[in-house]
Amino acid sequence: MNSIDLRRIDLNLLVVFEALMNERHAGRAAERLGLGQPAVSHALARLRRLFNDPLFIRHPRGMEPTKRTLALAPRISDLLNKTRDVFAVEAAFDPQRGHRFTIGQTDGSIPILIKLIERLRATAPNIELHVRRVDSDGIVSAIDTQELDLAFAMMPSERSIRRIVRTPVLTVHYVGLARRGHPFLRGPRTSQAFAALPHLAISPRAEPFSYVDRLFAEMDVRRNVVLTVPHFLAAPHIVASTDLVTVIDVSIAQLFQGDDRLQVFSLPKGVRDITVDMFSASARRDELALSWLRQQCAEVATQISLAGRSERAVTVAARHVR
């Protein structure tokens, strides 16, 4: 097939072709396009030169398409429809029709994901979520390549990238968790005594030094970790039947508030809260489906924050570790 110089092609000619094919009459085609009949006649002359075919033959009832025209018509119609789709305004996103999102998850985002899926099952059951475990260092590249639609992570605030939208969505407040009646809970203890207890650490990547350990290191305290597990939800069950203690997000602890085997307590003063941020691509800021998902995530994070404040009020009444 010979190469065609597209610079010679006027897309408006194909629009005239389509109108003539539909109307089979130059006057009606002109009226349909809002043009004068001479303009349509001039466009038809150019089309005939372009395709080297008469295309439409005058007939008492109007204009009859040639064999070449009948062969071209569906291809030209398909081309014009695809072109219209390119320039069409994106329709409003309808979550009831279903969509698939891929979310990146690091430490601290489990409460958001739990509440998000609860909401989606109730309000948008056709939405499909794929959650991927990612390291903080890999989030930006995964968002750049659209392997991830968005991600949640705890990342140093100085790491700012212009092409990435970073939105704080959740403040993580840590509490201690032990079995009810644990000897440590019977009286005041120092932070050193707390750190010396046998600890269960939660590290999704099985690292020997978790994010919680970094917070304790800021106070020059090192925990006595005797067991490391990868899952937040496994920790309360293990703690309930052993003398191990653990440090856990208050939102996770809240999920087990009906378990009489467990007791939540406040951590030593100085263990600071941390912020979970939501990351997405600046270039996709106006993408309707992704905007909808970001809004859902922000709203469930607000619900978690409000519930967390209530839970923190309960832990204030509990015995403080000094």
C-alpha cells in the first residue's frame, strides 16, 4: 500500500462524505451540515479527486453511491466515530457500572482499606480493588507507569515530587496491646521497662527494624522483639494467649474492642503519631474514575480519624505507662 501524506487530507471532507451517504441528496446534506449547497458541491469535487472515483452519481431521486462509495462508507463512518470519541467530553463516572482500581499499600493503610471495602460493598459492589504491597521507594515509579492508580504510604515530608499529588489522609496513633491481666498492667512502669518486655513486632516485609522501632529509636529506646509477624490482624490473637505485648494502630485495636482477652493501654510519652499520605499522579488529577476513588478514600479516612479520637479518649482513662 502506498504511503499517504495525511497533511493533504481534510477531515471535513469525510464529514461531507458521511452526510451525502446518509442523505443521498446534496441539498439535504448541505442543510444537515449548516453549509451552502455550493460548499458541498466543492467538497464533493475534492473527494472525487482524492479517491479517484465519482463516488455519487446524479439520479432523479438525488444521488446514488458508487460501488467504491459503498465499500468506503463503513470504514469512513468508523474513523469518524473514533475521532469523535477522542474529542468527546468524558462522561460522568458511574461506580455502579464497575471499574477496576489498583492500590499500593504500605504500613499504616490497613484501616483505610478495611473501611474502603466496607463502603464499596455497600454502595458500589461492582468496583474491583486490587491491592499490591509496595515499598515506599517504589511508589513513584509504579504511579508513573500506571501500575498503581494510587498508593498509601508513610514517607518523609521532604520527599516532594512535582508530578505526584500527595495528600495527608490519616494520622496513625499507636497504642499498646496486651492480654488482660498482664503483670505489666498492674502498676506504673518506665518506658525502659516497657521496652524490655517480650514484644511482638509487626513487619509486613519481615524487616528486623519496623516503623514502630524507628519511633522508639527516636527516644533512644530499643524494644525486646522476640516474634515478628507480617500481618496486623494476626497480632491480637497471639498477644491474647501469651505474655507478649505489641504496639498497634488504635484503629486496628478498635476492631478487637469486643475481645475480653485483650487490654489496650497508652504508650510512653514521646511516641509520636505519624501521617499516612495518599499518592496519585498529577497528570490524572481530572480523571473522573480516579477522582471518585480519591474522594471515597478521603471520606473513609475522615471516619477513621473521628473514631480514633473517641478511642484515644478511652485510652486516656486507661493506665498510662511512664
